[in-house]
Amino acid sequence: MLEITAGGFTFSARFEEEAAPNTVSAFRRMLPLDSRIIHVRWSGEGGWIPMGDLDVGIGPENATCYPSPGELVFYPGGVSETELLLAYGYVSFASKAGALAGNHFATILEGAENLRELGRRMLWDGAQAISFRET
């Protein structure tokens, strides 16, 4: 399981190991991870963590342009920079270069009722501290 704390909330997520084994493995190598999450610019109701030119050595896997609320997707770079996206509502994943498909690698199972408020805080209060820990 993956524990995520952000904006004063705690979430518990399941890794999607069967559907995205390489992405899960690459993300686990990054743990523990502390960062800040900001509201998306082009994608709708989500938050993102920009990671610049970070190369974790993976390609498309279980990729989607339309993550559902509570889904985490990892975009390994290419058309746009490497990034992690957390959907709290409707998302059409995109960048200034156009549509993107990110690897759906984890799904929030507990705490999802707080996603919309986290989204509001990212939008109106700015960047929120976020941490990821494996439990």
C-alpha cells in the first residue's frame, strides 16, 4: 500500500502492480518522496508534481488520458516533462503540447472523500506539501 499525505489529509492507495509493474517499480525506487503538488494548468480537476527531465527508464504502460478521481498517473517524459498527476475530479490529461497519456500506477482506496477539498486547496491556497510512503 501507498500512504499519501497532502493538504492536511491522509490517503491510502493500492499499487496497480499487474497493470503497471514497471511504473510501480520505478516509483518505489523514488520512495520516500516529499514534494509539493500544485493545481494542473490544462488538465481539469487534478494536481501535479512537475519533475523536469527526470528519466526513470520506463515507457507507456497502462496509459490513460482520462484518469478517474483517485487515480495517480506517472508521465515518464517525452512530449512534455516528467510528471505525476493526481486526479480529484474530471481530468483530460494534457500539456501545452497537447494530450498526454500517463501510466495509471496507483488508486486511492481510503480518504477519497477528501480529494475534492484537496483540489480546492491546491487551486485557491496554492502548492500543498505532499509525501508518499510505502506501508
